[in-house]
Amino acid sequence: MKPIHFGMLLVPLFFILLMAIVTYASFHRKSGVTGLDAAKIQKVRFFKSEQKA
């Protein structure tokens, strides 16, 4: 397995991850939460919203 193939696989995955961070950053902007913080408390917010529902 050549390193080039592994790199070509990593590029799209990294791009998707970057887009996900940007999406969460803009989604949690109302609460004043940054993208990194949103990623850390993403699961906590999800469970809290599930309990309320």
C-alpha cells in the first residue's frame, strides 16, 4: 500500500471533518459557543435535548 493512496483517502475525510466543525460553529453561534467547544459538549447537549423531549 503506497503512502499516496493513504493520503488521497485522508484529504476528503479531513475536508468533511473541517466542514463539520464549521457547521457546528455556525449552528452554536446563538449560544456564543465556538466550534471546538461545540464539539466537546456536542454529546452533552444531545443527551440534554433528548431528556427534554
